[in-house]
Amino acid sequence: MARPWTFAQRAGAGFVVSLLVALVLAGTSVVALLSMRANHKARILELSRDVLDVKHLERTFNDKVVSGRGFALSGDAFFAQDMSVARERFINTYESLKRRLTQEPLATQLEAVSHAELEHEEAMQALIMEREDGVPPQRLAQIFDGHVADTRRRALESLRTLHQQAEARLSHGIHESLTTDRGALGLSLFAGSLGLAGATMLAWTLTRRLRPIQQEAEANAERFQLLVEGVRDQALFLLDARGRVESWNPGAERIMGYREAEILGQPSSVFYPPDAVAAGIPEKDLARARRDGRLHTEGWRVRKDGSRYLADTRITVLQDARGRPRGFAKVTRDITERRQAERTQQLLAEAGRLFHQLQDPDQTVAELTRIMVPEVADACLLYLMTASGDLWPRAIAHAVPEKEAVLWDSARRFPPPRDTHWGIWQVLRTGRSELKSDVSPETLSQGLVGPEHLSLVEQVGVRSYLGVPLRVGQQTRGVFVLLTSAPERRLTMADQVFVEEVAGRAALALDNARLWSEAQEAVELIGVAAHDLGNPLNTLHLLLRRLQRMELAGEQKARDGLGAALKQTQRLGQLLHNLLDLSRLSSGKRMLDAAPVDLSELVHEVTERFAEQAAEAGTRLEVSAAPGLVGRWDRLRLDRVVTNLLSNALKFGKGRPVEVRVEHAGMARARLVVRDYGVGIAPEAQRRIFERFERELSGGQHAGFGLGLYIVRQLVEAHGGTIHVESAPGEGATFIVELPLLLLGSERREPPASPLYS
């Protein structure tokens, strides 16, 4: 028993039969109609072309007549040339018409036009010859208005007659075509009626049988649409074969920011960063997906507002029944936060390793700023408190080396202003982080000193700012600053949480490093102090014992011995003062008691104190001090600076002059210069003599243990000043100290370089 036909088979058979009948009827009538219409159309086009060519023939003759008139009136050869060109076009058009107009009366009339034009040409040539023979203009005008005008009229009448005959033949052809089309139209209507009846029967059958299938398909489509629109955390959209957007779901709008009306028809390259578009990445991704059938990739994408996000994208090729690609389906997820969390954990692990491995605070802060760039921000700055209560940059990193140099220049020359309602000092005062995801030019200008500072900041570019305090217990040690330059890259609350965690660990690690460093220095200090204190004490003990055994008759020897003992006690007192200053520097206590001090008066007092010692050493003290150089300084600490420098000069320049100068250095600064003509300092030693426990061995028996100049540098920098040395072996040494004077008006001072913590 035969199996019954399925619904699909019945519907297919009915559709095929009806379609065949309709196609046979419609095809027969359409072929006949198209054949007749094509013939008629070709005929009408040919007749229309004849009319146009006749019109063109008439127009070229008129052009020739106009050029001839111009020649007759002016005799200009230019008109003669135009007349020749017009006649050549006339002849070409005539030859083309002659090949087509072979039926009467058009052929005869065309020959009449040719004869009339030839007569006109002969008349014009005769006129040209008359002009060349020197006939007067009045005679030429008579010839032109007489014989030439007659030939022109005959030619124009022949052309008008030819034009009328061509238009009459075109009108007749159009009438015949319309008559034929009416008949063909009736045949087409009959065939169309039969086809319509068949189509109606087919539609009724298919509607009755296919309605349930259609309803089910609509239900499936609706469920699919609800599923797509219900997905909010993923972008689901379709691309056509050229890579243009065809559909858009709410998840795509939420992630990328485009509304459906804005993005439909746009190329998928709008989602890629400019550098990726320039490299052809969008086209390469589609090509790889087309080759392999699908593609899974991760990379940076761009939202409508220009911000970037890290996207996980899957591309699937859509194919028709024959396997030909029809488009692409794309599923995109924003994985920026997930990757940022992973990277945060990695950075925290790296920071933890850094804090445990490095004991040098300077190296620690340098590495800390390095790991922040460019992972978290484009630039990272670490400001720490100095002994004088100022903020000073200790480490700076930028993704672009050139901009890093600009940041160093800006940070050193222009300290953060204290009176702004936002910025580094605000973070330091409140002890709370400050985040500005979008820094406007107006806000940025509040923290700038002047046009030069603005120029430096503009070179770096600041679009987003984050300041985080470095706190140990209740004390804020410094401020951690992060900056971004690109408009699409902004610091977020997630960045703030991460940096606060790193800053907390960094502050604790730096404090531990400081304590460890101080402990090591304390051990070294004990050994140095014991050694330096032992030498003068032993000498003093021996001298005093010798004096005890002397007779009263040796009064001169007693005086000499007592003088030597006095020198040793002075050396012992100076060493004790240095140790006291060093202990205060190491403990981080503020040690400046600033008040107005006249530098010239102070220098005179110290040099008078050293006058006797200089005389005994055979050294002439030359003092030159400009009056009126007053600054807010600690008189006792500044006395230590001058004393240590003068003591060194007398020690290393014994027997030779020592110069002491006080002068104005410009920019609200005073300069102290102490110069000796002793053994000098080697160039490689000049870079380290101001460090702790560094000694200059060129002094031979006068070499110490490296505390005096270290104390001098620390005291000078605590006052906001600078010190450096100029020397060459055998030519003596010149120590130059510059200190800030009292600020007047808009004058400012440079912030001091400071130890890591104060």
C-alpha cells in the first residue's frame, strides 16, 4: 500500500502544477508582447533618431550661416574657420542620413537639401573671393543680401520640408505602435486573468494548509526576539556580507552606547580603535572568520563616547542552503573589569614582591611608580614630605620618556600650591583620596602657577587625576598621584580602590625600609663616633699627663700643650655637634627654628671666631660680604653650615689664603662662597663627598669620616637651598651655597630636595 502524501508533498505538488500553468500562459503572452514591443521600440527609436539628425542638419547649416554673416561683416578669418567647421559637420550628418533615408519622399528631399546647401556654399566662396580681390564693403553687402540670401532661403525651406516629412513618418510609426500595443495588452490581460485565477487557487490552498506552520514560525521568531532582547550583558548583532550592521540588541546598546537607529548600516570598523582600523584589523577578523567558519578573539574596542573597553568577541559565519556566506553573527562581552581585576591581583603580587625584596627606599619608590605605568595610568608621581614640611617629588614615571622629563621639570620648578580646594595638598590635609575622572581646563588652571607652568602641563596633557595619601598610622607621609592623558582613558573608582591598597602597603614598606636603614646607620654611627671620639680623647689624655709632669719653669711648653689640648677639645665639640645634628636628621624631627637672619652678619661672626686659628695655621682669611641679605633661617643651624665649611677650608688649605664671600644670586636668593687653595678634590670624588660616611682621601692625614659635609648638605636643603663644589686636584676647592631670601611680592623659591621621610 502506497504511503500517503505528507503535507509538504501536497503543498509542493499543488504549487508546482499551478505555477507551471501560470508560467506557460504568462510566458507565451509575455514573449509575444515583448517581441512586438521591442520591434516597435527599435523602429520608433530609429525614426526619432532620423528626426534628431534632420534637426541637427538644420542647426549646423544655421551655424554655418551665422559664421558666414560674421565673415561678411568683419572679414575676420576666425569666422571663415567656424564656417568651414560647421559645413564639415553638415556634410557628416548628411552622409549619415543618406544611408538611412532610402524611402521616398525623404530620399529626394534630402538630395534637394544637399543641392541647396551646395549653392549656398558656392555663393559664400564667391563672396570670399570678392573680398580677397578688394571689392568695396558696400558691394560685398549687396552680394550677401542678394544671391547669398536667396541660396540660404532655399536651403532653409528644403530643410524645413525634410524636417516635416521626418516628423510625419515618426508620428505614423508611433500610431502603428500604439495600435499593436493595444492588441498585445488585451492578450496580456487575458493571460494575466488566467494566471491570477491559478494564483488565487494556489493562495487559498496554501493559506489553509500553511497557516499553522506560519503561526508556529511567528511564535518561534517572537521567542527568539525576546531571547535576544533579554540579553543585557552581551552585545548580539548581525552583519551583512560586507560587514555592515543589520540588527542590534539592547545589550549592544548598553555596552557600546549606540542606539539602533544610529548604528544600522554602519561598518563594524566603528567599534575598533583608530590604530586597529589603520592596520586593517576589522577586515582581517572577518576574513579569518569567513575562512574558518568562526573566530574567537579579544582586543580593545571603542564605545560611542570614545572610551575604550576590552572585548571578548565571537564571530560566526552565516551561510545559505548552498553554503555561500550571507553575513556574520557577532557576540561581544565587556571583560574590562574582569581583566582589570586579574591584572590588579598581578600588580598587587608584584608590589608585594617588590616591598619584600627591596630595602633601599629610593629604589622601592622608583619601582613602585614603574609598575603603575602604563597598566593603571599614563603617569605616576610620588610626593613625600620633607623635613621643612614641604612636598617634594621623589619618583616620577610616564609611558612616554619625553613627557617624563617634562613632568620632572614641572614638579621640581613649580611646587603644588597650598591654597587650592583640590589637589595634592588637599589630599595631604584631609588624609582622603581624591578622584577626578574628567579634569576640565578650568579646574586644572586652579593648580597652576603661571603661563610657563601651564605650557609644561599642556605638553603632558591631564584628562583624569587620582590622588591617594600614603599613611602610616595617623601620619600622612606623602601623596601618590596618577594621571591619564588620553580622553578615552579615565581613572575610575576601581582604580582608586586598587591604588589605595597599593599605597597602604607602600607606606608601610617604606616606613619599614626607613627604620631598617636608620638602624643600619645607627650601627655605623656608633663605630664612627667611637673612633672619632677616641682619637681626640687619647691625645687630650696624653697632653694633660705631660703637663702634669712638667716643672713650673717650663711655662712656654705648658702654654703650647694647653693650646694643643684646646684644639682637640674644639674638635671634640664640633664632632659632638655633628652627631647631634645627624641624630636629629635620622630621627625625622623638625629641627629648624626659622627667624629673620642677616647672612653677612653671621659670616662675620664665624670668621672672627676662626681668626686666631687661621693665624696659627698661617692662613689669611679674606671676607667680602654684601649687606642686607636677610632670610628666614635657623641661625644656629646656619652657623653650623658656615663653621663646617670654614673648618674644612682651614684644614685642607693650611698656609694659603681662604676666601669667604656673601653676595646676591638673583631670583630672591643669596650665595655663600668658601674657597681654599689647598690640595683640591678629584672629579670622581666630588659626586659623593656630600653623602653620609663618604671621605675624601686626598686630604691625607686630614681625612675624616664623612659627617661634616653630609650635615652641611642636609641643613642647606632643609632651608630650601642648594650646595655644590667646584674643584680640581692641586687647585683648591670652592663650595657654593645658595639660600632663599625673604619672599617679596610674586617671587617664589624652588622646593627643596628632601630625604625620603621627615
